[in-house]
Amino acid sequence: MNITVFITHPEVSCWNFSGTNYKHMQQELPGTTIKVCSSSEEFCDQLPRTQVACVWYFKEEWLALAPRLEWIITPAAGKDYFHIPPSSGIDVGYCSFHGELMGETVAGMILAHVRGIRDTVLLWENRVWSRDHLSKRMRSLRGSHIVILGFGHIGNWIGTLVKPFGVRITGVKRNLINPPLYFDKNDSIISIEDMDSVLPLADHLILALPGGEETTDIIDEKRIALLPAHAVIYNVGRGNAICEPALIQALKKGKIEAAYLDVIKKEPLSSGSPLKDCPNLFIMPHASAISPNYLDLFIQEFAEKYRNRYG
């Protein structure tokens, strides 16, 4: 089997397939021929011999160069990076290993907020020593209500990691499933149709949704208004899910306490974006899954999928 890897990234070093990653993949999949490409030109030259392609992106016009191609797999979780027409007969695979990494990021955001770490950093930028300020902001995470909108693999990992802090979890999912084993009698899974009933009771609203028309502005002005004033919003899914003007107005007017966004509608953040000057809004540059072992986790998941597919 000929496997061609074209996984490079201009900004994030751990998203570049390395020699060490090559050795790891070869160990996981002995007997395969693995070719690692560092440019699209090199990748296209290799495509006529490729049966499995591991990529960040794939241009539709490249299909004409790949008569033997059976399977395209990407480390990405989102299905909006590229489109392969079903008529091509080529399977496209995505990965789910990001859940634990992103769950750790969300847990860090929540703890940084409720335990005053974020406020301490902001105060210390001006060398301010203020117990008085922090005493008005800090609270316990235990006993709080966490609503996770998008209770798929990533949402489930978020729940897994925050549950030991003694929180109550409501998972919101389009198709209802049995609750995971770590849920207790206070936790529940509800449908999106019932989401509005729990928003007034949410201390933390976490979004882990895919992109697409169905999720665009799902958290709009009306739903933001349902949240209590102490609520915090977190988004690690796709930026289309939140109506940004409504979020900005809610933060400026103190209708909600804060928002932590790993994703926004237009990335990267432009110099003139109104998000830049919004109070109590903290933005990560779409980085919640960054980790030195990112591609090792991808290789492990890919190898398992490969063995299930080809034996």
C-alpha cells in the first residue's frame, strides 16, 4: 500500500510532519510504503502512485492526478476544510483525537476564569495588587452548571475532564444518546429543541459545534439574553456558531460576564475587528488542540483506522 503524507503548516511547528513522525507511522504500519512530501508540487508528483493520502487539504483538481487513490484522511476534526465529490468514489476520513486536548484547554479557560487567574494576569499587567478586586470575582467551580452545546466526541471529552470538579452537566445534542458512564443523576442530555429551557440556568455555556448552515448564529441575541448575568461563554468548535455583534453588545452592557473564544467567524482576527476592544472577551488564535504530541495522536488513530479498513 502506498501512503503519501502531505502535512505541513506555516505557523504551528507541531502540525508539520517530521522525521520522527515518519518513523512512528512506519512502526505502526509495517509493510506499507510511506512517502512524505513537503510541497504541493511534490505531493502532486506522487499522486499517480498514491492509494492513501494523509493531508490537511486536498484540491478537487488533484483528483485527475490520482487514479489509484482510495482514501483521503486528514488530522482535522472539522469537515469544512475541503470537499471531495461523492462521485469520485474516494472515501474521506476525519479524526477525533483532538477531544482530550481541547477538553484540557476548556478546563483551563474555566479554571482561569472562576479562580481569578485571568483577572490576576490583567491586574499584573499594570502591577496592581488587588485582593479586593479578586474577591468580587472569584468563585468555586464545584456545584456550577455547565451546558455543552455539541455533545459529540469533543463535547464528551470536555465533560469527562470537568466532571471531577463536582459540576452538573447538561449535554445538548441533535440526536439523543444514552448518557456516558461518568454522568450522575444530576446530569442530562437534551435535544437542541430543548436548549432554551436550560440556558437561564447555565453558569458556563461551552460550544463544540461543527460548521455549517445548521449551526450558524445558533447562539444569537435571543439566546444570549436567556443566559444569567454571571454566565460565561466558551467556543472551541467553529466561529460561525455565535452572532458576534450580539455577543459584543452583551459583554459591553454586562449582560453576561465573559467569553473565551478559540474560534471566530473571520480568521485571523483583523486589526479593525470590533472584537479586539470588547471588554471581558478573550481570544485564542484557533489553538485549542495544539500540543507537541498532536501528530503522534493522529498517527495512532490513523493506524487503527487503516488496520480496520485493510486488515
